[in-house]
Amino acid sequence: MSKPIRIFFVADLHGSAICWRKFVNASTAYRADVLILGGDIVAKTLTPIFPDGSGWVSTVEGERRVARNSEELVRLENQLRDEATVPFSTTPTEWTELLAERSRIDAVFERRAQEELKGWLDWAAGRLKSGTTRLLVGLGNDDPSSVEPVIERHPVAELTDNAVLHLDDHHEILTLAYSNPTPWHTHRELTEEQIARWIAERSGRLENPSQAIYNFHVPPRDTPLDLAPRLDANLTKVMAPGGEPDMVHVGSSAVREAMERDQPLLGLHGHIHESRGVFSIGRTLAINPGSAYTEGTLLGAVVDVGPDRLKTHLLTQG
């Protein structure tokens, strides 16, 4: 009988370098055969670092941070990376000019995001050099498509997004790197009709559908995995009586319908940071490990997959 394969799955790192390091190190901590990152890898913000007399200065949420020499500058840049933002050395004049022209600052951000991702993958290559752990990396709705080639070209990683990948002789991974529409109009969104067509077309390529893994960034709708705070027209959380956020279902109905119809072995999801949990849709086990990247905490899931069934699953935190 074939040995079970151990998957360690996370999503929604959003540029947190400390979470990335924890993710890669999980290959040893959990003895994982496969590491899967299910989207939203790129940071959301660019933080300028300005020259300041004999050193450099950056301001983060009102806090002024100073680096007096090159060693302290490296430390400052790494602090920013761990806080899920992209450091950018510039001048006040250049920064002002970039802020005045959206297309220019978007171009700078995407270039820096590509450089940061390559640095992450280079670091991972040093930790995974034995070659015993596969690193599968995909994008999510917040990720610009311009970072795809960085993953495709790097020898340590496999891009999950554009092909059905074989996990082993029994299991294939089908990836949906998009979400349904969001209030933020992010990089990679599809209508429910488009998602339904996308899944129908690509699921037809599966050789063994009943043993497939659906690595879909957006979770199925009307489950414990897709609850997020209701937002008003100003994108402010709506509070329920008692002072807690009013939670609503925001997942994909097309994903839910596909999972009910296709009954894959496993669903791996992210996107909704608040909805950490596990839910069964028929025979399909669906998992959203959640995300606490802003705290530098890595939320993940360990799943042992046997030839014809799931063996064990566990939500992790570290």
C-alpha cells in the first residue's frame, strides 16, 4: 500500500516574510512532503525609506524609525518585511511624484513585489535543497499576474495556477486563483458565472476526479469557511447588537455548487481570514486555515492523504 502524503497548507500571507519563513520551515517541523500556498502571497503596501542626513528614516503608522548605518538599514528593511509591507528606498521628491501618478507607483510596487518574491524563493531553495519536499505556490485575488513568471522561472517552486498538477499516482490538484467580486475590485476576480465555467472546463481534465484536491482560493458559500464582516458603502464594518461585527457569507456559490456536484476528496481554501475551520460537503472535506499574518502568526493545516481517502487533518498555529 502506498504511504500517505503529508500536505502542509496555508493561504493569505500578504507579504509577511516571517510567515513565509515559518511556512517553509514547516517542511521540517511537520515532516511535510508537500507545501502548498493557496494564494495572496504579495504584500498590499509599499513603505518608503528616505535618506536623512547620515542615515535613513521611515514612518510606519505614525512611528518614526531611524537607521544610522547600513547594518541598521538592513534591519529596518527586514522589520518592514516581517510586518507585511514592501520596503522601498527613495527620496521625498520621487515619492511625492509617484503618489501623484497611480500608474507609476503601481509599476514600482509590482517591480518591488517581484523582487521580494524572488528573494523569498531563493531563501526557500536553501532550506529545501534536499529536494524531498515539493513547494507549490499559487496566486490569489490580491496578487498581480506579473508575479507569475517569478514562480514559473524559479527552480524551487511549482506554479499551481495554470495546469492540473499530479500530487502522486492517485491525486491531482486543480487550482482556482481567483475570487468572486469583492468591494475592493482586486487583481483577480471573476463573476460567479465565469467561475462556474472555469471549473467545469478544467475539472474535465482530471483523470481521477473523486480523488482530486480542489485548491480554490475562494471558499464555498454558506459554510463556516466564508463568514466575513458586513461592510457599509464606506467599506466600514457594520456592527451587530452587542458590539461585535455583523458577519455575512461572502464565498462563491459557484464553488459550492461545483464541490457538491464533483465531490472531490479535499478542498483547500483561504481568502476569508476570519473563517478558520473545517467543513464537510458530502464526502468532501473543505478547509480554511484562516490568516493572522498581521500578527506574524502562521495559521495552517496538516493533511495526510492516503491513496483512496484522507487519513488525518489538523489545524495548526505558530
